[in-house]
Amino acid sequence: MELLDHLLEKGIITDSDISSIKEVFKRDDKTLEQAILERNIEEITLLNEKSELYSVPAQDLEGDDIPFDTLKFIPQESAQHYRMVPLKISDGFLEVGMVEPDNIEAKDALSFITARGNISYKIFVILEKDFNSVLETYRGLSGQVKEALGEYETGLDLDIENISPKKSNTKNNKDNDTEIMEDAPVTKIVATILRYAVE
């Protein structure tokens, strides 16, 4: 609860606030940040205090969309597990937002990931809500592509079931049928990827 001690020392919260925050944190299954923000503390204040506590520059992602081209630098599973997300490429550095910049395991994982990609990085502290927002961007793309892939596989299954012995003897007919069945889902997959690329 290092963050609570820091906020108390700065006079942003009181001893009674700490008791309430801990109670909400345990009772309501909320994160520490959510419990703190319920004490009417402004998000920008919390972000700046986290920056001071961890001696890491802050990054407010309000209204920022992270392009898919940037998301590819850190896999979704790693981002979710270590609570870190790529933000942008700036001056040859990958800027990475971390909810807990003092997490040694997360830093080690980031060093490994960026070494494989042959790119240097800079760490920024971000709020948990911004982290969750970027995770939704990951899920939005992967979810739509998975859905389109599911349609593609269903189409292929139906195609195989519906091919009569007569058609299966004719290679051209079989190819044409498969091409028709594949066309719509593949188009949807490509359209989804392109839309996210443009955004």
C-alpha cells in the first residue's frame, strides 16, 4: 500500500480515508485505484502522484487511440499479465505505459520483448482505466477477426458437406464452390484488419 502512504504524506487523503479505501478494496472486489478514486480524488491528481512516487513520467491517455501498428509490439497476453501497454513510437523509442512501473517482473518481460523486436523503450506511468481502455482495443480487433475466422471455418465445413460425388469429380466445380464459400468471410477479415489499421 505504498501509494496510500504517499497520498497520506502529501495530505491528499486522511487516515480515515485509508480505512475506507482498504474496506472498499477488500469488500467490493475493486482495485486500489478504483477505491482511491471513490474518495473524490481527481484522476489527474492520482496520475501525477503516481508519477512522483515511482519517479516515472506520466501519460494521460484520455481520448487517445493506440494504433494497431503499435499494439503489435507487445502481445495481448503479456500486456494483460504485466499490466503494460505500448503507447506510440517516438524518436525511435517505444513508449510503454505501465500501471505499476515498480514491477520488476514486468520490466524484465518488457526488456525481453523489446530486445527480440530490436527496439529501445521508455516507461510511463498510466492510470488503470487507461490501461483497460487499451486492452479493449486489443480485444476489439482479435474478437472481430476470430468471429470472421469462425464464419470462414463454418463456410468450409458446409462446403465439404454439400459437395456431391458428381461435383467432387470435377476439380473446376469444386474450386469454384470453395471460392464462393470462402469469399465473404475472408473479405470480412481483411476489412476488419484494414479498418483497425486506418484507425
